[in-house]
Amino acid sequence: MAMKIIEGGVTAAVGFEAAGVEAAIKYQNRKDMALVYSQAPCQAAGVFTGNVVKAAPVLWDKEIVAHSPYAQAVVVNAGIANACTGKQGYECCRQTAQKAGEALGISTDAVLVASTGVIGWQIPVEKIVAGVDRLAQAKAHTPEAGLSAVEAIMTTDTKPKQAAVQIEVGGKTVTVGGMCKGSGMIHPDMSTMLCFITTDIAISRALLQEALSEDVKDTFNMVSVDGDTSTNDTLVVLANGLAGNAEITEKNEDYDKFREALHYIDETLAKKMAGDGEGATALFETKVIHAATKEEARKLCKSVVCSSLTKAMIYGHDANVGRIMCALGYAGVDFDPEQVDLYCEAGGHRMQICKDGMLTDYDEEEATKLLSAPEVSVIVDMHRGDAEAAAWGCDLTHEYVNINADYRS
């Protein structure tokens, strides 16, 4: 069977349960703790923030992914990031994992933890431990339980973000599902995001980690909202093997099928984050084609999508070629500006705004209409080779400043 997009998220794969509950850690009258649980031990792979300042949960999870024989649960809280919290913050992680282990009947070192929210505050341990009990009681394999978990990890997100697909591997149906949160402090190398992907495929830990690490380069590491990289970025994949396929231990056709499914989930969730950037009114994609190398293409499209001026240009629905050419020019790639063609695209309509490095005689009114769409693309044709890459961001609005000016309150 070809890859099939299905409803759901982290509970879509066989053997995975989830829950979302209210623990009042910071927020009142809303869900703020989530659980993802596997009925069987999982191979675990992870990618974490590139920030030197790493939150306590990141330090905990890096240890689990690197050294624990398996993982089986993730406990997440929203509201307080547990970053810049020293030994007390790390002890909070240990107590959370220990409590989850007791409540779920699994080992402490099989529990991953994650936090998102205000940096510098200590998490009230008694509240998070009490929340773990409620999560263990509420967990279920239903789509509703998966959605509840997504809703519980949101901070400034305006909508829940999840995705799921099915593929056939070795005659068995394999499901890959995921959920994430992310809206601000988002920049390549990862972003302020928590992302949890579940799959029932049987695959070796080494190949699971390699597949994830490679795919992140063209998905989550190509997203920018505001140029800030968080202290808490965590992307974890859990694979419990319950689909019943022969374990994938080498790079073959089955591995390629899994890579394709993982890429779909990663890219879909990355774009959902970009489109839901704080204060955003539009998803802004930059695609570079016909570049000399893949790395060149990545640098160029990141430069455009990360530029505050091009982001403001999208907000103003203004096809300002100068903004784009300028961002290409400082990307760190040596190219001939007089070979570059630029296009704007939205809703299936494409307009050329620059040919051979110069403005075309495009209709400004039509261009404004095009750039007013909720999903806008800028296509950059470098005419240098066959490589291409895409990056995603959003427009820069007044509301972004309003949200972040008083975030702690």
C-alpha cells in the first residue's frame, strides 16, 4: 500500500496511549500536563536543542536516549520550562520520572520528561507528581486521548498540531503518528518545540536515530518564527515494534518506506508550527531551486525566511524584491545576482516578480492579492544546478511584540 494519511496523532499506532489533564502548575482552568505511554518497551531516538543553556528535562532525556535500554513513557508539562533551575530542576525531573514509573509499572529510566513555558521558575513538584497520577488513570488509546495530550502541551499555540500516516512494511501495516507544540522562540537548529512521534514499527535503535537525525535537517531545522532558539527543544521518536514486521536492521526498501513516512510527519508538523507562529497571519515558505548544492539551497532559503524584513513584507502583502535579494545576498553563498529569478505563489497561482536579477513588469495589485493568502511561497531559481531546499516561517506582526512583551504574566 502507498503511504496513507489518516486521522489522529500519538495514539494512532498500535499499543500507544495518551492523556491530558489539569495540574495547575502555572495555568488555571486548562489542561497543562500530558502523557504518552506505550504498552511495550520502545526503541527511542531523540534530537535536542543546540542552545548551550539546556533545560533540566533536556539533560534528563539526553541521558535516557543515550543510555537507557528502552523508553516507555513521556510526561510533559506546559507553563513552566524548568530551565535555569539548577540541581533542584533536575531533581524535579527525577521525581516526575520516578512517580510515573510507579504509576505505570515501569522503570524510572524508561520515562522521558519535557517542559515548556517560562524560564527560571521552579516547578512545584507536589503538583506535577499529583498530575502524574491523574494522567496514569486517564490514559487511553483513543483519538480523543491523543488530542487531549496535544491540547495540554500548548502555550502560545493557537491550535493543536498532530498528524498520522500508515505504510506497509514486510506485509504488515505500520503507523507513524506525532504531536508537537511550538509558536514562538522558533529558529533553525531546532526551535522552541516539543515533538513526540510514535510508531509501531520494529527497527533498530541505531537506524531509528539515524533516520531522525537526517530528516530533521530538512524539516524542523528549516523552520523560523523569530530567530530565537529555545532551551527546551526536544524531539523524541518511540518505536514499540507492535506492528509485527521483521525488525529493520539495515538500509533497505523497508527503511526507505519508514523514512518517507517519518519525513511526512516531520514536515507536516514543522509547517504547522511555522503557520501558527506567535501573532502570525500567514505561513511563509521559501523554496530555493536549481542551486549548486543542497547545503547552498538550505542556506539561501533559511536566510530569506529568517529575515525580519521579508517577514514584515509578507505581513504587508508587499512584493518587495529588494528584501528577498538582500537576504539572499548575505546568506554566505557566492552567486551571480543577474542569474536569479523570483516568483510569488499562493493558492495554485504563480507570478514572476524578478527575472535575471531585475524587477519584472508585474501587476502590483495582483501581487498584493497573492501575498494576502494564508499560505504564501517565494520561489528562488538560482540557475546553478539541481539541488533544492525549502524553509518555513511566518509573517512578523504587531501581535508578536504584544505576546512577548508580557509573556511571564
